[in-house]
Amino acid sequence: EHSSAAALSILKAKLTEERELLQASNEKLSTLTEERDRLSALPNCRIHLYRGADLVVIDSAKEQTFITSLKTAAWIGLSDRDEEGTWKWEDDTPLTLKYWGEEQPDNWREEDCVQINPDKTDNNWNDLSCAILLQWICEKSA
């Protein structure tokens, strides 16, 4: 009986930690229902809506899972606009984790910006033309 109580206590602690991580992610991420092209989404994060925010930088598997769970086609803060084939985040964080969809990035018709493809669950990054109108996800450091 003591060991099952201890196991339940450990499980409760783990679930509480998971819930707190998700709440923290949810507080730091904001998804908007308005659609914009990729180049006008960034200033909306930085200036108008979330002072000091950027388009989201996905820097952990948990963050990727959380953003995927939103089930929204949305811009993230990754592009190769400065140099073709050199993908970097808006905050200049190096690209370390990669969740490209199959045969992506393909640079079909000069695609320099990255969206989350809501039809996929794991590897769901897709390069698109920055001019396409999509929702976007802003992230602000806590």
C-alpha cells in the first residue's frame, strides 16, 4: 500500500510539472486569428501586439508538440531570406532542431519562410512564399 501511494505521489508530481510547462508555453505563445503575409506578421509581434515579441522560435520537442497541437497553419520565426539554404530564426538563434516535412524544404517558387502544416503531426515544417496569408504565432520571453 505504501509503494502504490508513493507511485501515485510521483505520478502526480510529474503531471503537475507537465501541466505547469504547458501553461508556461501557453502564456508565452499567442496565436492570432487574423491572417497576414509573413513579412507583416513579424512587426505585428514586435511592435503593435506583443511589445518585444518575435515570431515563435521552436527550441524544444515540447514546444514543437505544443505548437502542433494548435492545429493551425501558421508562420513560425524561421526563414532563409538572407541567404538561400541557410535557415535561421528571427532572433538569430541557430537552427538546431529540425522538423521538416517529407521532401522539405524544397524552395519551390522561391519559398523563403516556414509554416507549420496542421495536416501533419510530427515533421510538419514546410517552406512557403513569404507573401502567402497565414495566421502567425508570436512568442515573448517570460
